[in-house]
Amino acid sequence: MNTFRYFILFILLYPFITEAQIKTPKDFGFEHIEFIYNKEKVDILIKSKQGEENIKKPILFFCQGSLPQPLIKFDENGLYGVFPFTPEIFLNQFHIVIVGKPFIPLIAEVKTLGNNYTYTDSTGKVPPVYSVLNHLNYYVNKNIDILKYLRKQTWVSNEKLIVAGHSEGSTIASMMATQYSSITHLIYSGGNPMGRIMSIIQQRRVEENDSLRLAEMEFDYWKEIVSNQESQTIENGDSYKTTYGFSVPVHPHLLKLNIPTMITYGTKDWNTPYIDFLRAEALRLNRTNMTFKAFIGTEHNYFPLNNDGKPNYNIYNWDNVATDWLNWINKNSIK
């Protein structure tokens, strides 16, 4: 009889137990909006200062880099960083917005993810629909639609609109700024203004030798991409369409922008020669709206390198980078 009673009690409580175990964005301090774009659900996360979620503030819209990762990743010890920097740096002045990748779950336990915290489906591959949508034009157009929607919300101040992006996200951010005039400030971090393929070739040049002509192989790869630039067939990595889109140089667009633009980069990144070129061109053309900040001796994610050339992950510079962004924004406010 007691066993039966316990069974009935468990059945009655099961929905509440299950619900308690399911994590939601609110559990991690985020507001969540499900936005519909081209009949597809898009996850938007908003990080605000606690208690000030409805206070009118400008948006800082952050474009994440590559890889099909869930925005919220956690384990038994808690949340992995949704942003590479501590968001509280900005929350006195801004609501921070980030958008999920297409058809990638919003939340996942780290133990369920693959290499680099990437999501794969039951077949062990990235969902095919993600691969089809994972290209520059999709991200730019979708993000602009989201900004148009957010700017109508009562908690959003339209005095400023900051768009920032790192790595692949820097290309997305720069093209958004080119196409959407309501953006007032652009932050371009760790990108290659000459395009992704040049970063790949630069890395191979460093790694190759007389018997291993790695860069020549990448030129052959690029030739194939150019000949099939609309192909969305996926075997490993990104489609040709994705790689082609992110390899088209954005430096002409950056040099034409009139809004305040900040470019930050680590000087040991593969992209450095090309950002240095952009910096020299900005000086030659007297582009006084552009500010450059080089983090000497650091790699793509601002970690310093040890003597063996490997990143020192014990020194985390992202908060220094973010603080420099905020100081720059405040010095370059539109009057």
C-alpha cells in the first residue's frame, strides 16, 4: 500500500520535477525572444542589468563568430560564457543582444556537444538546414530585420546603436553597418578585411616547407570554390557558398563608412598583416572616423603567446578589450 502511494505521489509530482530540471534562459539571467524570420524561429537573448530590464537603454548587438554552438552552454559547475567578455562591463549603459545560429538548440549541456562545443544531430552531423542557411547574406539580412524589430520596443533607446562582431562576426557586423543606416557605431574585432581565404593561406604559408606546399593546395581549393560559389553541398566544414561569402574583402566597405568604427586585433593573429594594411590605408585616406587598437603579442582571441608559440590561456584579455570598446564608445558618442 505504501509503495502504491509513493508511486501515485511520484506520478503527480513528475511534471513539476521534470520542469524544474529543464533549464531556461531566465535561469541564466537572460530574457529570451522567439523571433520569426522567413517563417523560421530565431532565438534572441537579451542581457540587461538586473532590475533594469525595462529601463530604456541603447542596444549593443554582438555578432558571434563561426561554429554551430548553442548560445547557452552549461555543466554541473554552471554557465559557460555566452559572450567572450564579461557582459556586466556594458550593462550600466546598454542592453546586450546576441542571436542564435539557425536550427541550433538555444541551450545544451556541454557533455552533449562535440569538439569546440559544436552541436550535431542524431547522425553525428550538423543539421543540414543549418548548413544551407550558414552564409553571410542570411546573417546580415536576418540581423537587420531583428534590429528593426528591437528598435520599436519600449525598453530600447535609439540614441545609439552599437554593432560589434568578432572573427566571422566582424564581417557580418561590417556588412550590417554598410546596409543599415541606423547603426551609429561599429566594432570590428579579430576579422580579416581581405577575407577568410587570405587567413587560411597566410596560416599555410607559415606551416609549409619545400616538400609540403600547403598554400598552393589552398589556392587550388579557392579556385574550386570560385567555380562553385553557390554550392551548398556539405561534406566537412562550411559549404563553398559560406566560404566564398566570407572571403570577399570587406575593406572597401570599411573605408567608406562614416560612422565611428573601432578595429581591435591581436598582433600574432593570422589576420594581422591585412588589418595593418587597412590601418595604413585609413591613415593614407585620412579616415578619422576609424580607431585601431593592437593588442601586442596576442593571438586571435587576445591570449598572449608563450615562448613555444602556444597561447597562454591563463591570461584572459577579453575584459580589457571590452573595456577599451566601452571607453571608445563613450569618447565617440554622437552629439
